[in-house]
Amino acid sequence: MEKVTEEIEEMAEVLKAISHPIRLCIVCGLLEHSCNVSKIKECMSLPQSTVSKHVGILRTKGIIKGYRNGSEIIYKLVNDNVKKVVTTLMKNNEALRPKERTEIK
């Protein structure tokens, strides 16, 4: 029973981490493609310190991981359970669905 309680507590911590609107928005964006803090900041129109703070929380909880690419760190969504939860949320909410892309012919 103790192991189950630990696992439930860990899941609750992850859900708490993605429950903040800024962090949920970051996770939704990272479902589409990996990027650095500057790109996230630009897309969200937030100060870099705010984005860095939220990225740090997501990283600490094991939801995203940073990979060095030269002088920058590219963040990628790595938690499969979070991917499933957020994908389900996006499918059920038109405002969160990725826009359909039309190909140029």
C-alpha cells in the first residue's frame, strides 16, 4: 500500500505542475516541437525570468528535459503520461487543438 501511495503522490505532483496556465501552455507548445526558452518567451509574450521559472518547475518534475545545442538549451517534453493527458485535453478543447496546416502547392 505504501508504494501505491507514493506513486499517487508522484502523479499528483505532476498534475499540480501542469495545472498552472503558463506551464500547461508550455507543455502544449512542446507537444508540437522542441524549443529554447527564448522561443517560448517570444510565443507567450512573457518575461524570460517568468518562462525560466516555469520551465525549471517542469524540468524538476521530470516533465521536460533540456538538451544542449551549441550555446542554447532546447527543451523537449519527455513524460509520456503528461503527453497522453495533455493530448486528450487538446482533443477535447478546440481552442487548444493545433491549427491545421495547409500545404503550399
